[in-house]
Amino acid sequence: MTAAAGLLVGTVAWVPMQANAADSAGAPLGAVLTTVSSTLTGTPTAPQSPTATSTPTPKPPKKRWMPDAGVVINNPLGDHDARAVIVQRIMGGIRHTHRGDTIRFATYNLDRKDSVDALIKAHKRGVNVQVVVNDNYMAPQSVRLQKYLGKNIHKGSFLRFCSGSCRAKRGNLHLKVYSFSGTGAAKNVIISSSANLTNAAPVAQWNDAVTIIGNTRLFKVWTKEFNQLKQDKPVNHRVITYSTRKLNVAFHRIRAGSADMVNHGRTTVARKTTSGDPMLARLNKIRCNTGPRFGVNGHTMIRLMEYAWFGARGATLATKIASLKRQGCDVMSIMSHSDKRVESILGAAGIPMKDITWAYGEKLSTDGHSIVYGSRQYSHLKAIAINGRYGKKNMKTVITGSENWSAISFQNDEVTMQLVGGTVYNTYLHMFQHQWATGATHALGIKPTAHAPMESAQ
């Protein structure tokens, strides 16, 4: 299979869905954004529940099963399947592994009992289960899985809590990649997501997931990255890349120098940024005049969906975005966790903004050590959709991954993907437009204590 064929994407559609009741967390119900692969063969399976059911003798996985490829975005305002669509992809991959296959998961947090149960069952079938998790919050389910698999990274199965960003002493393991050497009839499957395997992710967050199947070269790059992560030791080569005409992937950690670390409410951020910001380099490739069939009236269109956008680095990136707006780009942004400085820079340039944070109140901090005040329902995406001139070409492209627009990302192990193509772009654009036009978003400056309204009531 060629590298380009390794990224399989299909038809994107909004599917209205009704449900009889909300889930136990009381999330409202609405619609789901789905991606249906038109290039994969095999019979699709019915959606699986995100809650695993324990069976003493599980049926052997079927080799004819194939995972869905391409992009999918969950909707926490939707019904059960709308919320759990990313979890279903990952759980389907786990459940269809065979003896001798290897599962490699790297994630910031893992606290789902159903996922841990499924990983243990896979291990009992003879699957190698290898997991690395950030150590900020050692969730009980992660601890349970480590007790079962052990800590020895030289064995076929293990769980390792990284003491820093895995590939350095400071920062965090922040990427979320779920991979399978084989599952069902598929080989070399990578699911890169903004979602951690947590109970909160389906019901409290908008997240995306990109599934790539059969791309042997990319899978080797990811395996090299994972083998560095599991060592939990500093490395010299902090950026590992893969690139084709349609897909660019960077596994990266950029040294933040001697930046002092300060507590910024929910997370830890660096006071100072460094030169050589790869995201700024990407934004510098955007030109605001584009060709026919691209952009809006000859101007490049930019839609921003960034979860954390604050601090000195956030201001630098906001200044660049504001400059693009003044050069004629059509720019809009859905904000999650941004500071006043970023919002002021964007607002001064006349960039329309809406807020997607809801359910403000007390909650557990991301490190699991304190109770903080903040939104408990929000978009967790880290994506920018571009329709127009990028570099030397007119294109429709999306830059997505795990990296937030704040300085701490320089110290984290992160992944950034750039995907080129109208189908992928339309997936994110349709999601953005739906959020913008419905009660999923509200005006800036408001901190609702209620959840976002049910879509059926809008």
C-alpha cells in the first residue's frame, strides 16, 4: 500500500439522532458527526457500548472485521453513539486483536474501566499490551492495569508511568495515540486523537480522532517514537517526522530552555516562549489571496478550534492570526480556555469569536491533586481548518493533534498532523458551522453554570 493510500477517508454527513434518555452524567442529546469509509471493504459492525460487559469466555475476534478509517468527531450533546464514537473506535480495535498482535497506547490519562477490562482480556488472548501514561494523575484504573501487566518494558506487555514528558525530565506526555499492529483484517492501525481514554471525554468534551490504516512507513515512525517514550529517558532527537503530499505527521518535544514554571489555574505553563515555534512557522505559510474554487471571494478562509490558548506564546500566535485577518483572510474562532490578552488581540482585528465552555463549577484539577473552578463541558480540539493559499499551493487542509497554543507544549511530548483534502477539511468545517450556529456556543464573557442546551430543543 502506498503512503497516500494509507490515509483512507470517506463521506461525511450530519446524522440527526434522537434518544430516549441522557446518560448517567445527564448530558443532553443531539446530533453526531460521522465519517463513513467508502474505500474499506468488509462488513461494518454495530456500535459497541462504551461500557464493557464482562464475559467469562469472550468470543475470538473475527479477522474479517475492519476498523473505520478517516476522521471522526464526537458530540457530547448527542445520543449514546454520538458521544462514544471515538471510544467505540478504540474499543473495537482492542476487541478484535489476535494472539501475537501488539497494542501500543500512549495517553495523558487512562481511567475507563471498560477500556482496562478490554485490554486485560486482549492480554489473556495472547496480545502484547504496551501502555505509557503521564504520571500527573495515576488514575485507579491505570494503576490496576499496571498491577496486571507489570512495569518491565523489556517484556511483551507493560504499563509505564512517565516521570516527565517521557522523552525528557520536564513537561508532560500529552499526545494520545492508540495503535494496533493488527486488529481484525487490518494491519498497522493508528488512531491519533485529542481525546484521552477517560470517562469524561465522551460526555464533557468535543474531540476528534484520525484513523490511518495500512501505512507501513508511518507505523514504523510511530513505533520508533513509542520505543523512545517507553524508556522514560531524555533523547537528543526530539522531533520525529513523516511526510507525504497528503499527510504530514510530527511527533515532537521542543526544549523550553530555562523557562520558569508557574501554576496557571488548571495546568502548569512556562513563563517564557522560545524561538522556532513550529505552529508559528505553519501560520507563516498562509497567504490571504487564493485561487478559484478556494476560500471566500478569493480570500483564504481560516476556522480556529483551539482548546488552550493563552500566555506569551498564545499572544504571539494571536498576533499572527490578527495579522492574517488584516491582510484579508476570512477568520473565525471558537474559544475554549483563552485569556483576555488573546481575546483582545483577536477582537481588535475584528475576528468573530464564540465561547464553547459550559457547566462552570468546582472540579478535579488535571493533575488530580486539587479542586479548582472552571468549565466542566468544553471543546478539547486543537485544530485549525484552512481553505485557500498555504505555502505555494491552494488547498483545503486541517492541522490537528494534541498541542495546545501555550508555552507548556514546548516541553510536552506532542503530536501534530496536517491532513490535506476536501473531505477531511469539510469534516471540521461542518462541525465548526454546527457549533457556531447552535446553542453549543455562546458569547464571550459568560460563564454558564448549566450544561449546553439539548440540540433537539434549539
